[in-house]
Amino acid sequence: MYTSESTKYPHTAEIGQRSRILVVEDEELIREMLVLALEEEGYGVVTATDGRLAVEYLKSYEPNSGELSFDLVILDLMLPHINGLDICRLIRYQGNPVPILILSAKGSETDRVLGLEVGADDYLTKPFSMRELVARCRALLRRQRLSCLPQLPVLQYKDVTLYPQECRVLVRGQEVNLSPKEFRLLELFMSYARRVWSREQLLDQVWGPDFVGDSKTVDVHIRWLREKLEIDPSRPEYIVTVRGFGYRFG
Ligand code: CA
């Protein structure tokens, strides 16, 4: 019955780079209002009028395939064929991390809790304002984008730990304050432990090719960095001078 419907399946190319939202709602009026409001916001919207169709749209999800997936699912609870809670369970069972916003006429605390327990991210009780709905969608999509940013690995060598995302450095368990250039220099060194860098290469990487100045700048920053890292800056064990070449870390 719904096989002909599934030919309407959305293709990424049709919708382009816009966020794609799957709206699962059997009440026509609400569905139309949702589509209008979301398209107005610039989102690509695909609708499913019952639970089976929604499952059809969602079942081909494969982790990392990036195909036929949605950036957000708006899910009514009371649906023909398969109810919203079961769809929600199924999405999570597949390992699909798509944000889910549940819409329901039921406003009771148990339904809200149940919805969140089966893996929904947010819950809105009917009747709701479209402004409220759009704001919730925006927040969920923003959160989703942030969680998709690659996590930079923490760098560690002996007693020095560098947290790239937080711009923090711990030396023997103590937080040290580094200037942005010192931080960048240390991050570069720690990313390529034991690699030998010439002063020119370091200038290029940390100060940029447009920097006007001489390579003594590097020596000065290395001295400052050593004072912050080394137990004995005159006998460095972290930032080592390689005579005739430059510096290396470790
Ligand atoms: Ca319904």
C-alpha cells in the first residue's frame, strides 16, 4: 500500500545542503502548518502520514552512509499503524542519532518522560505555537551540528597535557598560562613529537608566511615556553635544540 508512496523518497541532491526534516503527523491541518512554517525557515521537509511510511523512510538508515537520512525528525505520538514511541525506539535501535522532537496531544508527565526515555530529545504538547516549534527545531539542529564537529584529541607527553579544544595546558598537574603563539607552538610540537623543525618552518606554521621579522622571534618564544614547561630550562627535556637544524619536541 505504501510502496508507491516510497517512490517519493527524498534524495539529498534535491534538497541540497539545507537541513532535512522528516515530519511524521497524520493530522493534515497540523502537517500542512508544520510544512509551511519549516519551509519558511528554509528547511527541506519530507512528510509521512502514518507510522509505517515513517518507518519505511527511516529503515534504510546505515551509520556513516550519510544517505537517506534526516537532520531532525518531528514525530507525532498517536499515529496509524505504528505509534510514535515505537518509531522512536526503532530509530535508536538502528543506532541512528538523529534528533527527535515528539509532538503529542497528551500532555501528561508520564508521556513526556516515556518519550524522553525511549530516546526523544525534546517534547512539545499540542496545541503549540509555530514560533515555539521553530525555536525548538533550531536549537536541536544547532546542537546536532555542534556534536558533529570533529573532536580534537588531547595531546600528552610525559608530564605535559594539552587540550586543543579548551586551549589549556597542564604541566605536572598545574595549569600554565601560555600566550596564543606559545600555545600554537606547543600544539605543533606535540602533534609531531620528535620531528625536527627549522626556525623558518616554525615561523611559517605559527606566525604565518606573511610574518615580517627574523627567526630570533622563534628563539625568544622557545625560551619562554621552556620556562613554563621545563624543570630546568637550561637542560630542557621537552623542547630540545638540534644543533644546526632547529628544535624538536621530546
Ligand atoms: Ca496523531
